[in-house]
Amino acid sequence: MKQQKESYSLGSNIRYIYQILFREQPRTKYMLAGQVLLIVALPLTGNLMTAAAVAAVTGGSDPGRYALLITTMLSAMGLLSCLQHGVTEWNEFYIESVQNRKFLMGLVEKSLDADYENVESQKQQRLLNQASHAVNVYRQGVGKMYYGIPVFAANAIGTLIYSLTISVLDIRILLVILIMTTVGMLLEKRARNITESMKEEQFRIWGRIYYLKQQAMSVENGKDIRIYNMAEWFRSGFLRLLRRNLEMESRREKGWFCVSGADSLFILARDILAYAILIAQVMAGSLSLAEFTFCLGVVSGISNWIGGMRDNWAQVCDGSRMLRDNRRMMDYPNRFLREGGLTAAAALKDGAPEIEFRNVSFQYEEGSEYILKNLNVTIRSGEKIALVGHNGAGKSTLVKLLCGFYHPTKGEILVGGHSIEEYNLNEYYKLLSTIFQESNMLPFSIVCNVSGETEEQTDLERVWECLEIAGISEDIARLENREMTYLTQTFRSDGIELSGGMAQKLMLARAVYKDAPVLVLDEPTAALDPIAESRVYQEYNRIAHRKTSLFISHRLASTRFCDRILYLEKGEILEQGTHEELLKQCGKYAEMFQIQSKYYQEGASE
């Protein structure tokens, strides 16, 4: 990426958001200009009205003319106020709609479309959370900039008008105000730098507080927390994080306290000087009471303009820093193709595709230990492969690489004779049906969870066939709403929670429904009892017919269904062959199988 994209300067960010706003809502060009002019006009009109009223009273004007003048000016003030309120409301409506539609939805679409490794790591999760903070709430991040810039422009214009007026009156008052503004901005910059320096740590603290809150309130954790008396652990964790957050907030508030204190002292000095000069001119007869009233309003008002200008500038800068994180996330490049590339048909010329891992090595971060080391293996078309080995051997990592969740550090993966990076990602995923050990239920109907489509798009007859194959159809048929039952109570109060075993079976039904030519199962029976596990193995053998299949399991009894077994250890294939061949070799696989067999035999004898 270009250096400009890395810096995302304030000017670049302002152009970026307003190009989007004016493209989506062209009329806001004129409405924002109108908002700026009305913000400037209202206080100026108020000052003139007050001075005119004093002039009318002290000048002995005709009461009728005086009443007409006041009525006219009050009406003008009311009209300007109504116009400002209306224009501001419409601008906020347009801006909020653009923020939600283009920025918030854009970030959601980016997170859904991004390469998995671009959202999975802790570093990328922090960036995604910071990017969300810039667009989730109006007047935060993008909203701060949209709201702050027109108001800042109005305050700058008001400051200029009032400064010129005061310079004509007495240059000393203007000098005090300029010094006051300069010192205040320097103190504000220091306070903002302190806040910015703590941002990363505060995000980490808030993330941990949120995690602890979620875990403490989790129904699934409730039993363990009570039985093992973990409540005190949660309390101490909360208190430790809250204390650290309080320390940082205290440091931040001290910086802003200096800003407020300096402002108060300078305003006092300004008012003493202004009153002394103005009263002296009135006493000397060079300034009328009406002019005195107007000038006093200008002197008092300029502080509001300058204070508003500083506050809004700080707001815009703060919003720009948030937007920088959002743009970094939005511009983070994907390695897999989203446009062009090979279609799924390129891998299906001779039936189910062949899969080849060619000199594949992988490490999660540069400098870390390699999880896979120079792996070379070919899975033939329609072959059923079992991956076995101890935890940390690299089995799940191999599956993640095949699924395109990560890219090999070295080497390449070929599917159907082509590198997976040559495929269009959406087309490539048409080749894969996967079941992972973690069963993630979406808060939609059972139908949608199985098909991955809307209820209207789903083939219900096909869904029931898949539920039958997965061995869960009878359980679903007993539910009040059958296949239309919602999972979890996120969207429906009558939603249900599935047991771990039922959830795994539902995931199996999903894989069967997709009917992709490559079947990948990562510990699919981990949550099942032995009887259910045996049935799933039989169904797996049936649904894997004529598919290229990859199956991870810790229970070696399941490997008998496979054509070939790969035994992994420390990221390398140490042994491969059929179940019987590996037992005859009396190697690592045979040793693991004998240990498991002994355990089951001892369990049965008891």
C-alpha cells in the first residue's frame, strides 16, 4: 500500500468522507453551507438586536417604532433559529443514513469478505474493533467529523468577524485573546497526545473487561463458576482491570484539567481588560451605551467562537484518528481473488479433484515455530484420507490451509491441478463441504442452518433427506415447529438450544446438503456418544462416496473407513498407509492404537 494509505492524514480523511457524502446525498453540499451561515448569523443578529434595543431606549424613540423594531428583530431571530434547527436536523438525517449504509455496512461486508487470516488474529481483531468504534455510533468517529467540520467552519468565520470588530475597538484585547487561544491549543494538543498514547492499552483493557463480562454472564460457564468457586477470580479480574482503566482516565483528565484551568484564567484577564477599556471610552463620551452593549457582546461572544472552534477541531481530530483505523481495515488487502480467477469447474474435469500439498511449510507469525514443515502429500481423486496424531501435530492447521483460511509460508496447495490462489474464492468454496469440531449455530431456523440459504430458496425435501442421513430427523420432527424451529433465542423467544451431539449432526446435515466434491471433517464426532459415533462413521463412509475426503480424528477406530491414514508429528508425515499396514509397521500409529484399545478394553471390563 502507498504511504498515503498508511498515514491517512486529516486532509485525506476529510476528502474521503465528504466525497462519499456528496456522492450519496448531493443536496447536502448546499444544506451544509446553509447550516454554516445560519450558525454565524444567529448570535450576530442577537448582538445587533440587543444593541438596537438599548439605542431605542436611550435615544427616546417613539414607543411604536421601538415595539415594531423589537418585534421585527425577534421574528427574524425566530425564523433563523427555526431554519437552523430544520437544516441541522436534515443534515444529521442524511449523514446518519450515509454513515450506516456506506460506512457501517461497508465494514460488515469487509469483515464477511476478508480473508480469514485478516480477521482471525488478535492483532486484526483489535484493528476490527477499533474500526467498528469509528462507525457504530453517530457522532463517534465518522459522525464526529461530519458533525464537527461544519460547526468548526462556522466558528472560524465567527471568530474572524468578531476579531476584526475587536481589532478596530482595541488591539490589546485581541492580543490577549490570541495568546489565550494559542496556549489553549498547545495544552489541548498535549492532552490529545496523552489520550492517543493510551488508546491501544485502553482498547485491550476494554476488550478484556467485555470478555470477562460475557464469560461471567454465560449460562454455559455458570456450573463451573459455582462448583469451583471461581466467582472471586472473576471479581479480582474485573477490579484489576477497572483500577488500571481508572488510573489511565485519571491521567487523561489531568491533561484536560490544565486546559480548563488555563481557559478560566485567560477569560478573567480578557474580561478585566475589556471592561476597563470599554467603560473608560463610555466615560470619555467616545462610545454610546448601545455601542458599549454591542462591543461587550462581541468581546464575550468571541470566546464562545474560539472555544467552539477549538472543541470542534479536537472533535474532528479525534474522529479522524478513529477513521484512520477504519480505513486501514477497509484497505487491508486480500490475497485470494474476488474477481476473475478460475471457476470451480476447472477442478472437476475428472470427477472429484485431486489435492496436492507441495513443499508446504507454515508458521503463524514470522520467527515463530513452524507448525508444518516441508509437507508433501497427494490425495487422489475420490480418496478418503484420515489425519491422525497427537495435539499440536499440525492436523487442523493443514485443514485450515486447504480451506484457504491461511496461506502457506512456503510451498503451494493444488486442487484439481491448480494452485488454490488461482481460483476465485467464492468459486473455490463451492468445492468444499466442511465440518469443524466447534459447532457454531446461527440464530435462524433449522432450515436455514442446513441449507445456508433463505427459507424461500431452500429445497425442504432435500433438507429432510440430509437430516435423515445425519441421524437427526426424528429429533427435529418432534419439535413443535419442526424444521422451522429457530436456534437460540437471539431473534425468537421460542428458539431452542441444541445439545453438542445434535449440533454436530446438524453440521453433518449441512455438509451433506451442500454436496461439494471435497469433504473435510475436523473431529466431527467429538461430542457424540459411542453408538451415535458409530452411526456417523457409517454415514460418513456413505456420503464420502466418490468424493475426495479428509478426516481428522483422535479416535483411531474411525480410521478403518479410510483408504489411507497419515500420521503427523511435529508438522511432518511420519507414517502413512492403511490401518492394517500401519499396525504391521509397529510404529507410532500402532503404539497410539494399542494405547487407545487398551483403554477401551479396560473400560469395558469394569
